[in-house]
Amino acid sequence: MKNLVILVSGSGTNLQRIIDTIDNGEIQNAKVSLVVADRECYGLERAKNHHIDHLLIPRGKNFSNELGHVIPKDTDLIVLAGFLSILKPEFCENWTGKIINIHPALLPKFGGKGMWGMHVHNAVIEAGEKESGATVHFVTPGIDEGEPILQKSFEVTAEDTPETIAEKVHHIEYEIFPKAINKVLGNQ
């Protein structure tokens, strides 16, 4: 059984999707052993509701060091699921190849510092992009610079707003996140 640690900052919808796809067998041979949040959020409540160990480490300059002390040694994969804090380069290097993130755009476009949530979708519209999507990628010291694991796109229409793009991106995230986790765990 592979052990996953999930890092969250918000409502935890991607966390819930991971839990559900483990329960229904879509993600095979895995369990969520720990959920860590960097702020008070509903993601912690979701972990509690599913009897998953969870804790809050307030964001700040010591976050990565504190996180390093609580992650179980037998962790197979750290999954950033709507996690907004930036991890220190040393932490990323210690877990090379074992940390993944989902990003609400087609990297390398619209990645990097400040590119999260609605900021990304606004930038896509302002740039006149004809497509957008989501990317699951490995986490490296460079923000959103890790190798893509899986991407999926959709057409951006003239009628799209940042809100409609966000909704389309969420559907894609729910589809590709479990597939990417299986791929990294060697299940596919």
C-alpha cells in the first residue's frame, strides 16, 4: 500500500476527489496517510470526516522545515492539491520525484509566482488564448517549472469568463489528477 501525504490550503475539492478515487479503486494500492494544511480550511474538515490524520502548520518562513519533521518516512508521494504556499528549495530537493502539483493552466504558460486560481483564468482571457486546461507536474525548486506528468486542454470560446474557465478546469483536474497519481505510483 502506497502512502500519500496531501497538502491543502482551501476547500479540499481535489483532496475529496483523491479520497473518492482511492475508495472506488480508480487510484490503486494507495491510501492518504496524512493531510497537512497551511491555514484553517475546509480541507482539514474533509480529512477529519474521513478519519485521516491531519494537522495545521501555519504558513511562514519555517513551514517547510516543520513539514519535513511531520511527513512520515514511508511516504511514497506528496500531493499538492490546491496548496498555495511555496516550499523551500531544500524540501523540494529532498523529495525529488515524489512531489506533484496540479496547476490550473497548460504549463509552461501561466505558471510561476502569483499564478494561481482566478489570477490564472484572468490572464488566459486577457492574453486571448484559444485554449486552456490543467497540468499535473512534478514539484521542483522553480515555481511551476517541474516536468509535466499529464495535461489536458479545452477550447476557450469568446463567451468564456474567468468563472466558466475555472469550472472547466475543475472538471479536467478531477479527471487527470487520479490518472497522474496512478502513473507516478507505477499503477499504469
